[in-house]
Amino acid sequence: MKSKNIKKKVRESYGEIAKKGISCCSPTNEPCSCGYSEQEIASVPEGSNLGLGCGNPIALASLKPGEIVLDLGSGPGFDAFLAAQKVGKRGKVIGIDMTPEMIAKARENARKGKFNNVEFRLGEIEQLPVEDNAVDIVISNCVINLSPDKEKVFKEAYRVLKPGGRLMVSDLVLLKELPESVKKSEEAYVGCIAGAMLKKDYIRAAEKAGFKDLKVVGEVPFSQYAVSIKLAGKK
């Protein structure tokens, strides 16, 4: 599948999810918890949690009051709103998403929840609409696997981080190669499987971007081919 076609399919599919409020990671229409507590889920505006994640990057991000957080692929704002509560009024959260419908939904959720320290920007994670050395931590939840150029995503994340800034992502990675039929499936790509990299290659992509002290700080089986990992690193 060509990069342009992949992005078009992903944008269209997640646009529909934003409009219909249907989760792609849960077998029902009820958003899955994906490692979040009931208290966390209840603390964000209704409609923020569509169950699209594969973990809870906030849990191990060690966010501090006053920090600036960048959320790659922020969707309707779930992780961004949780992060906003951690960094407080002196901090700021910037959410980036390439789907106009998701950005519109996130902005409406921010308005409903009176989250004045959160900003959502339309853009692609391979070309972030963020200046150099601007944020303290980059987070992401089951989004980088959807990018056709993961090395560029990590390079962009490295670029926008301040010196000594942190990376904390939850994502799906492969333990072994997928069958060709799955690799070529658009549905499997949108479902976060076909675009996933082998675990070792994923970590290597982050290393090539410049990240150091990379550690897999959490790992949960997802299927016979994939696992959900939490990857931490520093600039």
C-alpha cells in the first residue's frame, strides 16, 4: 500500500469513528478501559474515550505541574485531558491529529470540560506543527503504528523536545512477521496491525532518531503476532 493511500484510508476511517463514536479496539460499542482506572475515565468529558488506545502512557509518564506535553494522534482528547490534569494551570498540553473530525470533537470536548490548558492542532505526526525544543514530554497511544514513516515520526518527536525531554508511548509492535494477506489488508492497517513494525525495528527507529535510555517499561500480549508495549526514552 502506498503512503498516500494509507493516510487517506486512516483519515477516512477515523473520521467515521469520530462521527459515530464507535471504538475500534473494543468488540462492542463500549469503550475499553485499556489500562485506565474508572476514576480516570470519569474525569474527562463524555465522548473523549473512544477506546482507541492500547495502553495508558499517562500512568508512567511522571508528569509534573507546569510541564508542556505533546500528544501524537490525540483523537478526541482522552489522554490530553488526563495529562492536562497532571500539569495543571501552569502547564500545557498540545494534541496533534490529522483527522479534522477528531480535532473538532476534541475542541468541543475541551470546551465542555473547561480545559483551558489544552490546545488541539490539525497536522500529521510525520511533520509536526510545533517549533523546535518546545515541549517537555511527547506521549502517544496506539498511533505511531498507523504511520507509514515511523522513523520520521520519531525524528519529529526528537526535534520538538527540549534538551533532556522525555518520550513515553504505548503502541502495538510485532513479535513475528505477519502473513502477506494481513499485510495487504486495509482493514488490518486501520485496526493497528498491518502497519506495525517488528519490536526490534521499532526500538531501532527511535534510537536512530537520537533517543537514548530507551526501555520497554510495560508489555501486554495482543495477539499471536503482536504485543502492546510502553516505550520510554530521553532526548
